[in-house]
Amino acid sequence: MASISARKPRDDPILSRRQIETLIADGRKIIIKNGKVLKVDAWLPYHPGGDKAILHIIGRDATIEANALHSADALQRMDKFQIGRIEGRWENFIPPIQGGKFKKLEEDTIEWPSLDTDDQSSSSAESLVDEDIFEESDEQRLRRRRTEATRSTSRATSATSLSSNEGIDQKRTDAGIASLDARTQKELDFDLAKYPPLDPTTQQNIVQKYHLLDERLHAEGLYQCNYTAYLIELIRYAFLFTLFLYFLHHGWYIPSAMSLGCFWHQLTFTAHDAGHMGITHSYHTDTIIGIIIADFLGGMSEGWWKRNHNVHHIITNSPEHDPDIEHMPFFAISHRFFSSLRSTYYDREMTYDPVARFMLQFQHYLYYPILTFARFNLYFLSWDYILRGLGPRKGPAAWHRWLELAGQLFFWTWFGYLTVYRSIPTGWDRFAFFMVCHMIPMVVHVQITLSHFAMSTSDLGPAESFPQRMLRTTMDVDCPEWLDFFHGGLQFQAVHHLFPRMPRHNLRRAQKLVIEFCEEVGIPYALLGFVEGNKEVIGRLGDVARQAKILAECQRVVSTQADMGMH
């Protein structure tokens, strides 16, 4: 790897699309950034944001994603992995983790730069298809992607529904497939009609306008943190924590629990800022801030959140890939979850089993009650991440695991032992305190899901630009400026998804420029009030619930008919 670090960019060869395909087919982790071909295999176990974030940009021009999510220092370090260059416009592959198909082309030869022979090859490279997809035009590729999308429900459902009595079970499955496929196609057609065309000229124009907007935001100082605003935040946090201690001391356990819950709710916003390096813009400094807030004071893993959240920012609202919308068997925001999709983040099948069939029919009624207890799931995910060592075990972020472990022990000492067990005398009061302080922060879970649950989950393919996908899958929430402290920047999710490292206290100013950008490039900008947004989410959940009921009824009727035919 030293030879790669020492090589100057101008010495690197120009690599063709087929040569890059061959590298990916060999299991190499290749991304494109600013016209440079980067082989990031060696960085995969070191990446502080997790390996899954990198795997979702393999074979893609990840210039925007890299710039949006990384500091200037990190971007410079990326160039050390350069092995070549490309000429002209790059047409994105579908990454292997998303089902992209690659063929190793032995006839292409090149004097490869120093590629480490000890890099691990991807096991999936051995099972690549034989068809050559490089001769497709943009229109043909889009048509193929649409066809694959409409057939995916049928394939997945068929694969997971067959049993020993295959004939009958297949009939039960087929009863609902036609309507589900039609629904998928309808949603695709709706997005294709509503949003700008996917041809290279249109999408490249959107990207160029986005870069100009980003330069303007930098020029106007909107990437500079407003530390006065954070001073006000600290005063608010101190006030809420003081109320928690005061009420606890006087035995007013419910008011104490409510104060602690509000304290956790507000802390979430600053932990989110730190995770995006939006406070000091220093990776290590902001990481320490985030761990202190999330782990030591809130009992949540900052590292788990980064690994999860980075994937969410790259492949937003994809049922198969975005962990932020994968909540089976409790919620499904798309009928595609009826197909028992496989989550590439969790590496498991999200089974549409009897529990899911029952729960999803009532999900619009259960939305708020379930979110009330969502914090308990975050505890589990945090400990799972830390104990299994899912974060980097090498490199600059390796020590974070041990700091987070210390933070978790500290949290459960001051909260679980000293507060709940030692400071509250009776079992009933302990239970009431524990439940109330965990129910109050449910508001933040509503705020997080609000911006995505009602938005598109369609996959328009690799031709869609980053800015268009973010605006197509994300909604902003309109609120008066004096209420910004309550939403903590989460009301500007569309703006935040376009510019993740921008400090949240500047997002309101940036919103006006983003609206101008949307009008210029013809992308609809989704903006609803808090109440209207909640209605949209409940409406989406209710719509999917009705589809679940229809599918269940179809399967019941076919099952009854099949059973009658056997007697």
C-alpha cells in the first residue's frame, strides 16, 4: 500500500469501464471520486463510519457522498488509495451489495498499478452472471431496472413461500402478486413523471447546480458553527438536568422522570450534530463529544448510530438497504416488505411471517404506542454493536469501542443503580419513573420517522443523482423559528440530507437557498407542517395496512378453495 501512497495522480493510468468492472468482479472495492479511481479494500476495516457505507458506493461516482460526509483531511487521505483515472462522464454501476452484476473480462489487459495481492477477494465474485450489461443504453438500463423492480416482489415471495405442499402455497402466493407488482409499477411511474428525467444531461445539470449551491453556502459561512447557539443549548440542558435532580431529591418522581426524558430528547440533537462533525469539524473532537452525550449521558452507542446513519444517508428510503425504515414486523412503509426482503444492513431476511401479517394490519394505530418504547430497542442495538465489535477494530477509530463500553457502564451506574435503584424507595415508583422517562423521548422518534415514512421508497436506479434522490425521499417540516429548539434541526431533514455536515443552527438560512435550487432544477420540494406531516405518515401506514389486509384475504380465500378441492 505504500507504493499507492507514494504515487502521484498524474502517473496513474486511465482505466476503462470494463477494466474497472473486472476489478470489482475480482472482489476489489472500487469507487470513483473527482475522476480518480480509488481501491479502498485496505480501508474497509478502518473506516470509522462502518464498512456498509463503503459497500453501497462500490462502482459509483461517490464524489458528492464523499464530500458531503467527510472532512477535508479525510478527503485528502482518500487520494492515497488512487490507482487510476477515468475520462469523461462516469455511468454508475449497481454496487454488488445491492445486487449489481459484474463479469470478469479476461481479454482486457493493462499494466496494473501496485494492487496488493493479499487483499481478500469477494466470495460473491465467483457467482457473477454471464451476461454483459455494458452495451445497454441509458434508456435500456432504466427499462431493465423497472422490470427488475416489478418482478422482485414475485421472486422474493415465491422463494420464501414454498413449502412441502408447493402447489397450494404457490397459488396462495400468486393471489396477491399481481396487485403488488402493479402497485410497484404505479409508484415507479409516479416518480418518473413527478421528478426530472434520468437522462445524463438532466442529472448532470442537477449535480452542477448542486455544486454551485454548495459553494454558495460555504461562501456565506453556513458551514461555520454558531457557538453562541450551543451556549444556549448547554444552558437548556443544564436546566433540565437540574430539574430532574431537584424533583428526584424531593420525591416527586414523575416530574423528575419527565425532566430527564426532556433532557434526553434535547441531547439527541447535539449527538446527531457531533456524529456529522457539525460542531468543531474535527473528527476526534466531535466523536468524543458525541460519545460523552450519547453513551455516558444517554446510554446509546454513538458508533452504532454512525454505522447505521451513514448508510441511511447514502441509500435513503430503500426498503432493502436503509436500516432507518426496516422495522419489521412492526412497521412497513411499502408493500414490498410483504416479499420478505433481505436487509443488506442487518444481513438477514425481514420475514413477512404470521406475526408481521397480523401487526401490519394495525400499524397505523400502533405507530405512536410502539414509538413510545423505541428507546429500549436502541439500548439493545447499542450493546449488540459494542459487544460484537461491529465498529472498526483497527485504525484511528479502534479505541472508540472501549470508550463507548466505559460510557455504557457509567450510564447504567448513575442512571440504573444510583438513580432508579438507590434514590427511589419502592418498586412501583421505580417502575413508573423508568417508564415515564423513556416514554417522553418518543417525540424524537416521531420527528425522525416523520421526514421519511411518507416519502418515496422507489428505486430509480444508478442514473439518479444524489441531490434528486435525497429530495425525493426526504421531507422538511414547517414550523415557526421560535420552535426550532423543539425540533432540533430535524425539521430540516431535506436540507440536512443534501449537506449533512452543515451545523443545524444554520439550516433555516440554507433552506431558502435549497428552495431556490429546487425551483431552478425542477425537483419538487416537500414541506409540510408538523400536524400535516403526521397525517401523511399515518395515511401511508394505513394504506400499506389495507394492502396487507387485502393480501391476507386473498391468501385466505385461495387457501379455502384449495383445501375444499382436496376433499
